[in-house]
Amino acid sequence: GLVNTKEMFAKAIKGGYAIPAFNFNNMEQLQAIIKAAAEEKSPVILQVSKGARNYANPLLLRYMAQGAVEYAKSLGWEHPQIVLHLDHGDSFELCKDCIEHGFSSVMIDGSHLPYEENVALTKKVCDYAHQYDVTVEGELGVLAGVEDEVSSDHHTYTDPEEVIDFATRTGVDSLAISIGTSHGAYKFKPEQCTRDANGRLVPPPLAFNVLDAVMEKLPGFPIVLHGSSSVPQEYVEEINEYGGKLPDAIGIPEEELRKAAKSAVCKINIDSDSRLAMTAAVRKVLATKLAEFDPRKYLGPARDEMEKLYKHKIVAVLGSNGKA
Ligand code: G3H
Ligand code: 13P
Ligand code: NA
Ligand code: ZN
């Protein structure tokens, strides 16, 4: 069945790699994630936001995730290491409901709350979840952009002085931190970037000093990075070529994520890149094959493109291939 993140994270930290946490809300994404993980023998976290859960339906989702484990086995993956994780849980009730619906891991995102309220809420979720062997991710620090339906126009980096107190008082299993990543396909404004010789935007570096300081306070503790899509320019260009409009979309360079994956960062969240892969492939078919109206003819290529993307992330960015 599904597993929690405990052993997975301990091994990843020792081994100097990170586990992919891929968001999904539909069958094609799920198939592509499982196929990529099974073929690369990578542990994987299937991640579901509150909105995705409502979109897919909580009951269906439960059986989709269970089906994913069986599907993985049918692909020749003997012992699938698959987690079903709630992304950005915003209340105790939602976390509890997910646990009742078969999730093996949840995030409670109290990062927008005053510190003491974040501690109290995270502890409440941990005390409940741990009774069922469900692992819990908490968050300290605020990412710029929209997170958990709350938006902020600037980063508030995680304060390394808070992490020991937070981890000990809450009992949380992993900690998401803010070091300059953000959600979506517009992670930096053009004016925050420089340009390379070809005129392409080059984003400012992540605050690795904050990550280092957190790791110094909590040696060996599982750290999570949200907002870690790289926004591949091939997809952005393809989308724009076939009628889309994503001006100056930009993400986190893969080298920075590779560097993070070698540290105590053991979970890296990627959603936007999969959305871009899917959209680029669908747009291309619809723009070039005008007579096509069978969804399988555009969702199929989209699924193939996502599988390619997931494998690339696993092998070239996270280094989690062959670890399950
Ligand atoms: O952190 C946000 C994830 O990318 C999920 O986004 O709420 O649009 O499903 P969503
Ligand atoms: P991206 O928008 O960078 O893919 O981040 C996803 C994420 O952090 C989900 O929680
Ligand atoms: Na790591
Ligand atoms: Zn996130």
C-alpha cells in the first residue's frame, strides 16, 4: 500500500538526493508520474492540493491513489514507494478528513499565522496524524506569490532562530522553508533578473545561507522546498507559439535544485512544470491538427510529455532514480 515519508526522507538525507513531490489532479498526470517513478525506480510523493482534491473528488482520489500502487506493481515495480500527501492543508479538519480518506502524509501550512498559532495548529495535526502513522510537514517562513490562497508580494525567509523550537514543540516530521522559491510560473520579476548573452532572463540566486543556517540548527532534519519548478523555456516558447500568452515566465534553475537535493532538502515540490508540459502538448495538437476532436489524441501526447519531464526531474535534478 501507500507509505508515509519517514524512512524515505531518512534515506534521502543520508544518500544526498531528494524525493520528487509531484502534484496531480487528473488521470493523465497520475499515470505519467507512476510510469516515470516505476521505470526509474524512484520513491515518489503524489501530492494533492485542497483545490485538486475538490476537482478530482475525495472519494475517487482515494481509489486513484490505491490504484496507482497496483498500477506500479503491474509495471514491474516490486515494492512501490508511493506516498499520498496533502499539499498546503489549511485546517485541522481538512488534514483529518484526508487521513480518514487514506492519505499517508499531510502538510499543515500555518506559515501565514502568528508564530504561536502556527505552533499550536501544527502540534494539533501532528498529535492526531501520528496516531495513524501519518507523517506531517509544517512550514516556517512565507513564499512570495500565492500560497494556500493567501498572497504575499515578498518573501519572508525562514528565521533559523525559530526552527529548533518549532520542530521540538510541534513534533513535525519535516519542515518547509522559504529561501527565495515561489509558486507558479512567474517566480521572479524581470527587474529582479539579469540577462545572459542571448538576452534570456537569469534569476537571482536562492538564499542558500538561510538553508545552511537551518541545517546547522537542525542537523539531519528533513527540509522541504516548495515552488521548485524550473519553468522550462521550451514549453513556454511552445505555448506562446501556439496561441498562448506567458510573457517572461521564469523558474528556479535546475543547478540550484540539484545543489539543494544533495543537502538535507529531501522533498522538492513540482507542479507548474507539469502544467506547462501538458498545456504545451495540448496546444500543439489543437493548433496543428484542426480536425482532431478525440481527447485521447491530445491528452495522450500530453501524458507522454509529462512522463518525459518527470523522468528528467528524477534522474537529472533530484537523483532519486534507483532508490526504491
Ligand atoms: O502550492 C500550490 C500547488 O501548486 C497547487 O496549486 O491550489 O492550484 O491546486 P492549486
Ligand atoms: P511550483 O509552482 O513551482 O511547481 O511549486 C509547487 C508547489 O510548491 C506545490 O506545493
Ligand atoms: Na537531500
Ligand atoms: Zn507549495
